[in-house]
Amino acid sequence: MLSAIVPATGQNKKALKAENEALKRELAALQARLDSIKASESVVAVDTVVTDVPSEAKDSPALSDSLLDIWYRQRLSPDFQEPSEIDMDAVHFTSKVSDEELMRRLQAMNAYITIPFNETVKNYMVLYSEKMPRHMQNMMGRSLYYFPVFEEKLAKYGLPLELKYMSIIESNLNPVAESRAGAMGIWQFMYRTAKLYGLKINSFMDERLDVEKAADAAARYLRDAYSVFGDWNLAICSYNCGSGNVNKAIKRAGKSDFWSIYPYLPRETRGYVPAFIGAMYAFHYAKEYGLKPADVGMPVAVDTFEIRRNLHFKQINEVVGVPLETVKLLNPQYTHDIIPGNSGTCILNLPYFWTGPFLAAEPDSLYLHRAGELLNAQVLKNIEESGGETRIVYKVKEGDYLGRIAAKNHCTVAQLKKWNHLRSDKLRIGQILYIYRR
């Protein structure tokens, strides 16, 4: 780990600045290429994100997070459909590979976790390996960045490395994913569970979105679940629906193996273990299906810096030159684009090729740049008084009414009216509403 900032002097500093200028020119060329590619991509519609928003909302942290979520979603590709949106009990996929060969391949994987072969498992094996190739190649591209982090955390607690594939099922490797129930991050922690496992959630940060810390918490949860059930399939299952639901299913089935309790599990949980097996199989035999990691724009090599003073993402962008989108992409846990170093050491992640320019920046020029505007006492006070709430910018669509919007965003009609100073229930298409979530 690199320390906060070590100013360079003399000839070394001159060389670093020259390198910085060269990197900026190269980045500008790459950005131009990326912009041309983006222009040809189809835009994925997301209810809580709008491109036509009032000027006062454009710097909203919630909107920034939502735009980052679009970045991930756009890379899912048109052939992707959430397995949870497919009635996997009703479909029956056929494969170009015989059942005998599928069984042989599963056995040859020699996984630490028991992976039996049956029609349910086969369905998910075919789904992940044959039915959505572009999506899988995007997942493989992201995995080059995320899987080494997960493997390190799992190994730390002596857990099977195969558990890393759960992140595919949880979030499609999207660190800013949010479920309808309010689970957040790449490992989809609910608020209370996150707090129980030591993840900080306050006005300035949500460590459910911190890739390393969330992975560490997930590993500890799985370690604890295995100590309770003594079976990895049940431990994995409990991660999705909670140990209470697994225990209820065990009592109703009178047995304690996954396939015996399968009919008694919540419907959305039944496919979780088979989906996990399907994703693991597709990754393991990617070559046989012609699947290769796609270039998804994720930097494989990242440096970490200890930050001990408040620092705004825009200061990094404007002084060092790191694109703002890159800083957000690698540090989504800072929900207001502010690294709260004054309250304790915080970690900043940057692509390795920005290490030199970052270290070359003079501390005062970095930390004092626009500090009176970006980090003044009133700005910090407003964030602290928000109590860790995130503001969602919602654009009213045809067919919307307050009750539907409230249900979709897990709040009440009264709260919607209070937050938006509404005196009646009438809405107009295109109207902007603000929604606050913890």
C-alpha cells in the first residue's frame, strides 16, 4: 500500500510532470475513442435516472451513483436477461453437449463444494454457458479486476475460492447495484447485516459499495454460515434468504441437505445454488464454448493510497487529471464524492498509471484546490445532517401515481409529499421528484 502523498522534487519531479502530460494526451485519445463507442451503444432505461434534470440536481450524489450504475448495465449487452426474470421451472433448455459429457465435466472440476447433476442444475449450466454469451464475456472481463480481490479475502478465512462466483448471481459484478429490497453493492448487503459485520454506513460513505471491505464481510458471513450448517450449499443458500428461512425449510423437510429442502425454500431462493453452479461451470469451461473476457474498461492494476485529509473527487480530477468517472468507478463507497480523511484514514483507489501524477502533485495544490467551495463547513454540515440519506432523482412517467412511486421506492405517499412539498396527489409527466433513502 502506498502512503498518502510523497512530493517529488528536482529532476524527478520534472520527469513525473512530463510523464503526466504524456498520459493526459494518451488518455484524451482513449476518451475520444470511448466516446465514439458510447455513441453507438444503446442506452438502457433506468427509472430513477434521467438525462433531463434541473441544474440543481446535476451534482446530486444519487444521480452520480445512478449514472455509474448505467455504466455497468450498458455493458450487460442485449442478450442478457436476469435469471430471476426467467421462469426456470417452466423452461427446459437443450444443449449441444450431451448429458454424459456435462456430468463428466462437473466431476472433472473437482470443486470443493458438492455440485450434483440434475435437470435443474443442467438448465442453469446451459443458461450461463450457451444462452447469453455476450453477457458472460462481459462478466469475465469484469472478473479480471474483481476476482483476485475476492480470492484474497476467501483465502484469508480459509474458504473455498469457488465462492467468488456468488458475486455473479448477487450483482453481475456491479459494485453499485441496489435491489428492490434495499440490498446494496457487489455482495448485496442489507443495512442491518452490513452493520452487524462492521461495514460503515454514514453520511459520507457506504462500505457496502467498497469492493474489498464488502468482500471481507461476505467471506466472514459465509464462514459463520458454514459453522452453523456444516454444508456449503446450505451456507450459500442462507446468504440469499437468511439462516432463518433455511432452518424453517430443514424443519419442514425433516432433512438437512439442499435438494431435500429445495421445495420448501422461498421461490426466489430455489434457483440460487443451481445458478451458482451454472456460473461456475460456464467460467470453468469458457474456452470450450468460445467465451473470452471482453474489454469492459476496468483497470486490472490499481494502486491504493491512504488519505488522511478531506479530499474531493473534483480536486483529484482537476489537479491530477484523473477522469472524474474513473475516480467514481473505483471508489463508489464515497457517496458524496468526498473522501472523509479528517475523520480517519481512508483508502483511495486509482489506476496504476495515475500513480506517478498523483504522487507528483503538491499536497497544498491538491488539498487546497477549491477547498473553500467543495469542502467548506456548510457543505460538510449539510451532508452530516442528511444522516446518511441518499437522494434519488425520479422523473415522472406516463401511468405514474404517488402510490406506485412510493411502493417502488420503499417509502410512503406522505413522505413523497413532504420531501417534494406537494399539496395534492396530482403529478405531471416529466415532473422531477426527490426521494431519500438510507
